[in-house]
Amino acid sequence: MLPLVIPAIAASLLSAAALYAASPHCRWLAWRRLRAGRWISLALAALSLALWIASLGAGAGFVAMLGTWMLAALALPYMAIGAGVQDRR
């Protein structure tokens, strides 16, 4: 169970980061260059969901994937603000 949880968390965090990089609201200029961010995010989200389901089962895996994904999606903009990155659109 534990060997699948760590890659599931990593895939979920990377999925949220790729989606944030593809967003026009991304504060990190270097990240905005990632053109295929939405497709990469979708692939990583599917991988994360598959890993969570293999680890915990269908119901708990779905909840765990969405929980880690949304936690990362909410944390990324605040991390950018905390790092002092200015919004330059």
C-alpha cells in the first residue's frame, strides 16, 4: 500500500502544478512557457487516480486523489505570493 501512495501523491502534486502553469493566472513567468500544461496535467491526474485506486480502492482512492490535488491547487498561488513573485501580465 505505501509504495503506491508516494508516487500517487507526487503525480497529484505535479498534475496541479502543470495545470497552474497552463493557467493565465500563473505568477511564475518561467512556468507560463509550458504550453502543453493542460494535457500533461490530465495525464498526471489520470495516473494519480489509478495509483490511488490501486492503493486504497475506488471510493477512497477517488477522494484521496481529489483531496491531494485540490490541496496542491490551492497552495500553489499562495506559495507564489509568499515567495514574493510579482504579477506581471
